[in-house]
Amino acid sequence: MNVNRPVGAVILAAGASRRYGSPKQLAMVDGRTLLDHAIESAVTAALAPVAAVVPVWLSRPARLDQAWLRWVRNPFPERGMGLSLRLGLEALGDEVSAAVILLGDQPRMPAATIAAVIGARGALPIVAALADGVLAPPVLLERTHFHLAGGLTRDAGLREVLRSNLDLVTAVQVAGHAPDVDLPDDLDRLSRQGTG
């Protein structure tokens, strides 16, 4: 573990939003897009650089013209999350000591959860949040093991990396996983809950 290099972030946000019915990346909650929320989560956790992996059609907003943000376009999102993960990690490269992987459809990711995952860095190269017996993002991957994303098949993603490498994972108990927005009803529910 090379602590002299920063910890970056990969935000996986290139999905086709088939179940949602329209581009989730641009769906609004609390006055901001889901992607904005994910980027803010990374910034709040002092993660940099941040690789936001998005569809090719999504333009980078002028207000996000920051050196720390890598706008990574995935030309083949239909190939699954594995490709997005590889593209994001490649965009960070040797610049970071590790990457925290976040999902672009989890707008209520607690800062404390990200901090707990980062704080658990140690002997094993993967750290994942654990709630109700399920390992899920945020997931920290040490740069020495970025290659684990290289062997993912078309349909495999982050979950497969965890499942196939349980002996390399430190599990960090958290109060609960941040809810995903998969359907419009999920977004409506989050909006009704407010920011608290």
C-alpha cells in the first residue's frame, strides 16, 4: 500500500437505464442530478482524481471543468459494468494508490460509509462495505490489484470481483447500504424522504 499517492474514485454511470426508462444520469433529486450527487460524494470524501464513466452522449457540464475530474466515455455500455470499471481504473492509472468505486445511482451515499471503507485499508487489497450480509459499494481497490477488473466477462461487474476474491476482501460493517435508483418509484421515494 503506497500511501504517498492519493486515493481516487471511479464513478460507474454509463448504464443504459433500461429499467428506469430514461437516462438516470440526468434524473433529479434534491435539485441535482444523480451523477452530480455521486461526484459530490467523492469530493466530500476528499477523493481525487475522480473518473466519472459515462455514456458517449453525455456532455461534461462546464461547471465541472476541473482538473481532478476525468470524464471517461464508455462507447460500449451494453458490454456491462466490467468495461466501465476497467475504463475508470485505466483513467486513474499510476496516479493513485487506490480507487474507491461508487455507483452513479446512489445519491444518498453517507460520507461516513466512504470514510469507514478508506479507514479499513490494510493487509488486504480490497475493502467493501458490508450490511445485512451483503458486500456492496463503496469498494476500495488497491492499485496493485486493478488488474482484477481485467478478467471480467460481458455481464460481470464489481459484484463478481468481490465474489471471486473473497479471500482478498476486508469487510467493513456499515449501518446499511445506500439505496440504488433503478426505477422512477425509487427516485420518488428518495425525494419524499428529503435530504435528512
